[in-house]
Amino acid sequence: MFEKLAEVEQLYQELERRMADPALLNDMDEYRRVHKQYSDLTEIVAKYREYQNAARQLDETEQMLRGPLDDDLRDLAQSELDDLKERRAALEQQLKVLLLPKDPNDEKDVILEVRAAAGGEEAALFAGELLRMYMRYAEKRGWNYEFLSSNETGIGGYKEAVLEIHGQGAYSAFKFESGVHRVQRVPVTEASGRMQTSTATVIVMPEAEDVEIEINPNDLIREHTLSQGAGGQNVQKNETAVRLIHKPTGMVVTCQDQRSQLQNYEKALRVLKARLYDIEMQKQQEAIGTSRKGMVGSGDRSEKIRTYHFPQDRMTDHRIGLTVHNLPAILDGDIQHVIDTLVSADQAEKLKQETEE
């Protein structure tokens, strides 16, 4: 590990020298490439230097303890030595995590789909609550979002909705949300007061760049229909809704939330590219083998990942055995602790696999 860290620091110093060369500004594409590589290495190099400093202090303290000291100084040095050993061990663990292969999609924007599943109107209401939870979380992070398409029910639920979330690191935060979310409660639509179990599905996809997914225009069927307005004066009179059919896969994408055909077409195309990119990602991960199955982010669309139990005011993530109380706060977007715990669990699994290999 430390040989690799030394190589990383050497590369970082070389990039630093290149950044200081005025001639680099003559090629802006190269300048951006070098600057990004430099920025990507900054955190790990800073942590490595912090580790080196702690290791030096530890050596100096050990040497001091081997010399003549009065009792008070010896006790003080021994206490400092214990602290430095703990700090060095913690920094070593952090460096191991930083050296893990990066997910190339982590910094990308996200396309997030929420759909009502089993449970009828109650499932649609729950899908709407999940959607608002993610919107509130995005707001707390200072990220922007917009609807790409939506199909609302009459009492505030959603049969389905697609959001685009813009923010640095958005995919790294949302990527473990894919799967089946289950709710257990007495629905407002249930007159007899019986508790019901309903589900909604969430799919999270990194937004695909044009260089990653190219779509042949001849592979697309483009149709236009009337957008579904709210009724009354708001009924859409123009055929602004766009329906795209991707002939090779049979995939269908509809976008109707924008005012023009062009806007809806562009958004539908982004959703289609994200779905096709997601399919390619799944194929690549399946080709890796069975090691991925034990990881937090398995991405299995049929996997029940979480239960929201209203009578007990708890949310349980079944993948990592995490239970958190205070459902009102969670559904208001207070999910950073859950996300952090999932990320840590995934890193621990990857570290375990690295050690076994």
C-alpha cells in the first residue's frame, strides 16, 4: 500500500509542476485534464502526508521514551504515544478506503425513478412520499432537481415520476436507494383501520454523457400526444407530450412536463440514454462475477431494501441491519446518516474483498 501511496505522491508533485508551467495554458483541454487529475489526488496526498507526519511524531516519541525521563514526562510521553498510535491506525484505515477503485459515475448527476408497486392507491401515496423525501434531501444538499415526467393520482400520490437531480456527487449519495421500499401502516384510504403493507420501487441511474451512449436516430420512433393537464383551464390543447420508442430494446419513454415538444423530446432522450447506460452497467457488473452479490449496492431491482414501519416509528434498511426512528424527519429528507452508513458498509465490503484477493 505504501509503495502505491509513494507513487501517487510522486505523480501529484509532477502534476503540481505542470500546473505551474505557463505553457500549459496554451492547451486548455490538456490544462483541464491535468487540473482534474491533480484535484482528484489532492485528498489522498493530503491524508498520506498527515499519516507520514503522525508516523514521524510516533518515532520521535518512542525515541524519547528510550531516554532518561522523570516520571511526569514519561507519563506524558506515554499518553502521547498511545494517542499517536490510534491516530496512525485511523489514518491508515482512511488511506485504504481512499485507495479503493473509484466509481467513475460517483460525481455525475442522477436520474431517479419512483413507481408505485403493490398496494393500489396507498402504494401511489407512498411513492409520492418517497419522491418528496428525495427532493427534500436534495434541497438540504443544495442540489437542484426537475421533473422529467410524472403521473399523479387524485389525492397526492404518484403512479410514477422521474426526477433529474443536479449536484456534484449526486450519484454517490443516491446510488444505494435502488430497490423495493416497503411501507407498513394504516392507510388513509382504509376505513376499517387495518394495517396494510404496500411497496414502491426506486431506480437510480447516473446521467449518461453523449460520449458514453450514442443512439442511432433510425432506431427511434417518435410520437406526439396531448399532455395530461390538471383539467379546466389548464388542459393542454397542443400535442406537446413526446413518446420515444427505442426499437432495438423496445424501451418506451414518455415526457410531458415541459411546455414544448422540443423540451420534452430532449428530456425523454436523456432518460432513454440513462436507461441504456444503466443496462450496460448491469451487464458489466454481472460479468465481474459473484463477488458483487454481497455488496450493499447490488442494484437488484426486485430486492426489498427497506421497510418504513409507521406504528413503530422506524425505518429499517435490511441490507445492513440499520434501524432508525423518527419517520417524520426521515421522510422530510433527513437521511444523510443512512446514506453515510450505507457508504461505510460498502467500503468495508470492498476492503474485505481486497484483503481476500
